[in-house]
Amino acid sequence: MAAQRASDEVIDRSKIENRAPSVAALFVDRVAHSPNREAFRHVDAADPKKWSSVTWSEAGDRVRNLAAGLIVLGVQAEQRVALASATRYEWVLADLAVMCAGAATTTVYPTTTAGDVAYIVANSGSRIVFAEDHAQLAKLREERSELGAVEKVVLIDGDPGDDDWVITFDQLHDLGEELLAETPDAVHDRIEAIGPDDLATLIYTSGTTGRPKGVRLSHSAWTYVAAAIDATGILDADDLQYLWLPLSHVFGKVLLTLPLQIGFATAVDGRVDKIVENLAVVKPTFMGAAPRIFEKAHARIVSTVREEGGVKEKIFDWAIGVGLRVSKAKQAGKSPSLLDSVQHAVADRLVYSTIRERFGGRLKFFISGSAALNRDVAQWFDAVGIVVLEGYGLSETSAASFVNRPSAYRFGTVGWAIPGTETRIGDDGEILIKGPGVMSGYHENPEATAEALTDDGWFRTGDIGEMDEDGYLRITDRKKDMFKTSNGKYVAPSAVAATFKGICPYVGELIVDGEGKSYCVALISLDAESIGEWAENHGLGGKSFAEIANAQETRNLIGGYVEELNAGLNRWEQIKKFRILDRELTVENGEITPSMKLKRKVVMTNFSDELEDLYN
């Protein structure tokens, strides 16, 4: 693959210049242009093993009725409607309905505690709340005294009983149907009145400390990002997306906006444990995910082959070696040798094709975002014929600011800026971003807004990075995560962790510390699935996770990988001592976000005693 410059990219800028004035208008336009094409697939309510297909016209009718129902409930322009639910088709319908009613969606993770739900709903001023089920409803009831502005809760699943504070999803739909029978243009008029700068979404950042902040994103921000990605030509109307990401997260939300612009279909299922199984059934052409998904898939495949051993392991290693040589030749803009080309064709039949079939067999590419992807993992996937395009953005920039292109991707970078986004690197190495996708500010938080945005509109990302001469951006680390040892040397913990994940197939997370100390230490969480399989074959079968983590055999295993890691690090970055944690990190304990991003500071707080022991 020949090296290219960002300035050489062919862009259809008319798509950005002529974009729809609002997400609601974009949706209505899509329904009008593609009424009979498939819009969504979702798991059948009666049989979770079956998928139901919905056309754009059918989705349009449902959204229109739900939007009218919200109007009946008194929702006005730019008022907030909260959505507390896992990723599912009804989330999509509710979100679109909120925007078609002229209101703005407040996103709430289903894992959010009752106290934080109350804070988000109250801080946003949400008048209506969609609750997925009785578990979400219970949180609202528990904190009802704090939710005086909430006039109605819409329950997606379940029976509300005699509580007149609650109506069902179907009842909301019926209210809207009745309004439209009397006033057919009720929703149309709301959509026509929406301005590009009107509030579309309040996304509350998960944050590592303190209360979450509400990021204000306009209709123009969403339509810009969708049009800019469309302008690159990396997707078309014949694509099929598999969407599992939390739609309360900006990454999931932007992937929900793209089909409105481009017209492809999206299969929706938020169950993380069903991703691989569903990929084989749905056979998508692309999917977005956090790096942990790719790291786990890579680790699972490699560890399974290692445990089987024998001829199969030898063939696998040979095939991966051939694939890596071909991949590196492409990255250097060269053609592989004749011998490698012949061997590659054989390896494809024996190994690569089988791996690709596990993911459905039709993938054009994966998109990785929300955290750094290990370069070796990305190159391993490339070796077997699956491209993982790493991208970059934040909640404050509508998710997509940079993304690698299928025809010009470069490992270890997040690619080029999307058309219309400006970037510069500050004197301290911080990445600054400016463009139509940048937030208008934090909701009711002028101090935080002033700290994040410069007077001339540049957003301070808090990330450290560097741009090469071809326009590719490489992220070094979070500015706030980098630390200095007592010897005055800086360490980028995320970069060290990403390297380790490419070496060790049994690791979940590596948390490096050493601030103000003479050497670095690490907390290591194990991946339950891969370490469990290893344990079965090494005399630890039937043991609990904690027993496996504490076993000397496990320490010896992981210690070998730490030594391999250290061999490639600078002396001051090397891990001198480590502690294997006796449990996995969880969303419930606040240690990872629902989008599977590590909350480093929380982990260090939760395991402060273990860290201290490493220095005693």
C-alpha cells in the first residue's frame, strides 16, 4: 500500500456544504429517498435467536408516531428527554423521535447508579424519561424526590401497573397516532422549525472523578460528522453495519447517525456476549468497537491454538508469519515477493479464511475507537485479511475527528482528520481540535467550558500527540495520565499497556504507576476466558478466578511476558514489580466505562493498598 498524504485525498465537499439542517430532517430525507430499503435489523422479541428486518418507511412511521406522542406530553423545542436503556432498536426509535419532536436526547447508561441517574436527569432538566425496564424504573422511583421536573416516564418493557407517572412505549405511540389523525403536520412542523445550532444531544461524560459533565452537541455537529465521513467514500448504501456499542456513548451515537446520511442498514444488538455469535449470523461489512474487543478476539484465537499445539500450531504460526510479511510490504508501498504471494494464497485457504468466517466472512473493515489499539494486534488482523481502522475523537468533538482510510491506513496512528476538521499541536504536545463537530460547551458549566475551549474556538483534548508529514496523527497518551519518575523521566502508561496487550494473550488490563518513584510497577488484570482455558490445561482446572490469579504457575506465566515487555522498553519504563489482581475489572465498580475504556485513576484508587505494597 503506497504511502499517501492527507492533502492528496479526493473529497466530495458538496456533501458537507449541502448537508441537512438537522438530524431530524436528515432522517426524513432518508425515509423519502429509500422507503423500501432495509433500515434496521433487530433481535425478535419473541425469539432472541431470530432477527426482524425493518424498512426505512416502517421506521419512519414508528418514529413519527412516537414524536407526536412526545408532543402530546408537552415536550417543547430543545427541551431534554432522557434515555436510560441498553443498545436496542427501541433506543434508536426513541432517540429519533425525540429529535423529530424538536427536543434533545439526554443519554443515560443503563449501568449508571440511581444517584447519578438522578443527577443527570435533574441537571439536564429532562421532562420525560424513557426507561428500558423495571430495573431502570426502580432507580427513578428511588430518587423521585430529586426529579421534580420529570412529568412522565415511558417504560419500554414491562407493565407500569397503577402508577400514573408511567406509561408504556406502546401507549406513547398510540397517543401520537391520535394526534396525527387530527393534526397530520404536527411532527413535520416541529422538524421544519429546528435550526442547525439547536441542541440535539446531551451526552454525559463518564469522567474519572467528580460528577459527569453534559456535553452539548448540536444538530449541525452530527450532520457535519456524518456528511464528512460520507464525503471520504469509505462507506456506501450497500454496506451493513453491526452496532453493539452503547448508544449513550458518543462513538455509538455517531455510528447511528451515519446510516441516516448514507443509507446502509444497521443490525442492532447491545449484548456484548453475543458479538462474535451475531457476526457469524448477520455477516456485516463493518463494525465499530473499542480496542478491548479486538484484543480479546486476538487473545482468544491465539491462546486456543497454543493450547491445541502440534501441527495445527505450526501451520498457524507459519501462516501468520507469511501474513505479517505481506502486510509489512503493503505498508511500505511494496509488492510481496513471488514466494510470499504463493504462500499467502495457501495460508489464506488453510488459516485466514477460517478466522474471517468467525466474523461473518464479509467484513470490509472494523473501526476501533475510544482508546489506543495495540499496533501488533492491528497488524495481526491485517495479516489474516481483516483491516482494523483506528480512529480518534471525543464526546466533545462528536466522536469522529480522525480516522484511517481503507486505502491509506497506517498502524500506530489514528489516520487523517475528517474533512473540515482543523488540528494543531500545542507547545506542550497537546492536541487541539477545531471544526463544526466541536461541542457548544458543557451544560450549565461555564467554568469547565472556559477551561476546555480557547477564545477562538479550539478544543483542548487533554491528549498528547504528534502529526507526521503525511497528516497522520499518533496519540502518545492522555496528558493527565503521563507521569514523571523521581529520576525526572516521563512515562506514558497507556503506550506501555498497549504494547503488553500485543504480547500477552492472557491480559485484560495493565495499569502502570511510578509517579515520583524510582521505578515503575504494574497492576495486571487477567482475561477470565483465556486464562481459564490455560488453567484447564495446566493443572488448575476447577479453580476459582482468584485461585488461578494467585497461583505461582500463573505468576510464572505472566512474569515471562513482563520480561518480554521490559526487553523492549527504556530502562525507566520497565516494570520492576507487578501484582496480578484476583478479580476482573468491572463497570459496576467504576473501573471501566460501558464502552470498555479503562478508568485508570479509579483502578489505582480501588487497589491503592496493592500498589503501596509493591513499593514496600
